[in-house]
Amino acid sequence: MDQAATAAMSPPAAARPGRTMALLLLTAVGTVNFVDRQILSVLAEPIRQELHLNDTQLGLLTGLSFALFYAIMGVPAAMLADRVNRVRLVAAACLIWSGFTGACAVAGSFWQLALARFGVGTGEAGGTAPSLSILADYYPPEKRPAVIGLFTVNGPLGVFIGASLGGWAAQQFGWRGAFLLVAGIGVVAALLLALLVREPVRGGLDPGHGAAARAKPANLPATLKVFLSRPTLRLLLLASGLSAFVSYGMLNWIPAYLMRVQGMPLSEIARWFGPAAGLCMGLGIWGGGALVNWLGKRDLRAYAYVPGLAVLVTAPTLALAVMASSWQASLLLMLVPMICCTMFTAPALALVQNLSPVGARATATALVLLAFNIVGLGGGPLAIGMVSDALSAAGQDAPLRTALLCATPVAVLAALAYFALSRVVARDAAAVLKEAAA
């Protein structure tokens, strides 16, 4: 009787000790992750002027040079996370990417800066997917959308800190000093994580958790087979990749657009854009997770409808913001698309946690992040930069404004992919429960 009662105990009753500390420190490390990404976008103009770069090169530095190595290393790092102590892995990864962020400070050319960004991407590959896998073993399935929404607020926090701290530090110490300051913060965060967070038992809070805890790590072919067999996960790759294209393309180029086209001073970027972007993205990411957490209890199609409607709203509101006549009006109108463009993040990451085998969670998450980063972070900033350079060569005024407008049809395509996903998500979720019961 005692064994049966223990096995039947609800996951919330057997809550993991230390899970709040784990959530706080993993969010802090994730924030450092995004600061390291965002600071280059904030400092793009002074770097461009000193190193004599064009917009295509800036698009490569802020996007593809990071995303390519992040994506290439993301899957093997996640497979490693399904096999080793994930907390130590995330702490070590944070030390690596912080070291390469510091190396950005000594770059004297495009290629030196690109090599440093390669290193940042390689290190950050060991951050997000293992962190989500850890949190999935600290919190039960019904709490994951909200918890992952809180965790992924590290993105807005990173944008806020990267813009505000980066802009301030660049004024005080130059753009090279700003990189060194951020690198030092990352080293401290890594040490705190390694010292204060414990590795949780895998799968202990899932349906059939006794068997789940003993699940062996899945290999890459087996994880790919799961994706190919579940229409929800296939469509999620497409929808989230297109959404990330819009989100990263916008957020990486808005600071340069406001400074170059609208004449916004760097000091005003730190004062106004940083807090605005951080608050809006925070509302978007947390709001997306909270809405799905609430609505998803009644209808699983909320995992598709919430991000689908949000990215659809992004298209017209972005166009209005880009066409504004001043930086004040542009930034004010940009608040709505900056909220909407990030609402897809938490639902996508929660969905892949809930539909993936316990022994392949980190690897499955890395496959979704592959779409986030190759299509989104790699393609979005680069495509906008290339369009801007092509329009500039053709003699068009304010080419960056037109290039940003090119993100709007991609937002519509992302919405259509999410609406297609809404037709299959309930069926795939039922299949997962049936497999767990068996």
C-alpha cells in the first residue's frame, strides 16, 4: 500500500526542493546569455565606424556568425546534457561564452570579431536546452508553460541590460570596455550556478514517472524519428523558425534604425530603448506563457492560437512603427510589435518539453532552437542587412527602413503555420498520454 501511494503521489505534492533557486539562477545565466548577444547590436554603430563595416557584415556579426556555431554545437551539447550533469554543463558553457565575449574587446577587424562571435555561439549552445531540461525536472507538466515563460524572460532582461548597461558602459569606457564588463558578470553567474543548484532526477514529475526516471537517453536518430512522427513538432519547427526570423530581425536592427534613420542618440538608446524593449519583450514572453498556461487547460489549441495571433498582429504594427516621422513616435509605436513578436517563445518551448520523450528532452529542445537560430537569428538580421545594402547601392533613401518592412510578410507566413498546427496538437498530446500509460 505504501509503495502504491508513493507511486500515485501527485507531482506537486512531491515538489523538488531548491526549485526556486534553480529557476532564479538559470534565469540569471540565461540573461547573461542574451546580454552577450544583444550588446553587439547596441554597439553596432560605434563598431561599424571604427572597424569600417557595412550592413551585411553587421548582419553576419549580430546574426549568422553567432547562430551558425550556436546551432552546429547545440545538438551535440544537448545530447551531452541528456547524459551528464546538466547544471555543471550549463555553468561550464557560461564560462566559455563569457571568455569569448571578453575576446570581442580586443578585436581589430571584421574577421577577428567574427571569430570571437563564433566562440560565443559555441559556448552558448550549452545554455538554453540543458536549462529547460533541468526546469522540466523541477516542475510538473501543468506548470511548465508558466515556468518556462518566467525563465525565458531572460531574453527581455538581457535586451534591457544589454541596451542600458551596454550604452552606459560604451559612453564611460568605450565599446571595448563594455564587452569586458559583460564578460566579468558572466563569470560570476557561472560560479554561483555551479555552487548553489543541484541536479534533479530526470523524469520524476512526469506521467509514469517511475519508468520515466529510469529512461535511457535517446540517440539523435530516435529523437528525429519522434519529430517526423508527430505533425505538431514538424509544424512547430516551421512556425517557430519563421517567428524567430521576424523577432530577431526586428530586435537586432531596431537600435541601428533608430540611431541612423531617426537620429536617436546613443545616450537615448540606453535611457529609452533598453527599458522599453526589456519591458515589452518581458510582457510578451511571460504573457505568452501565462496565456497558454490558462487557456491550455481548457483547449490545447491555445498553444497554437496564442502565438499565431500575436505574430499576425506584429506585421501591421511593425509597419506603422517603421514609417513614423520621429524616433519618439517610432519607439512608441514599436511597443506593440516588440510585445507580440516574442509571445511564441514560451508556448513553443513548453510544447516540445511536453511532447518529447524524457530521455530526449534536451536534444528535442535543441532541434527547435536550431530553427530559432538558423532561420531566426541567423537569417533574420542577415537578410535585413543584405536588403539594406542592396537598396543603398541602388540609391534609395533610408534603405534600412524598407529592409525592416520586409519582415512583415514573414510574420503572416508564421501565423499561417501556427493555425495549421492548431489542427493537430490535441491529437498528438493524446498519443503522448497513451504512450505514457502503456
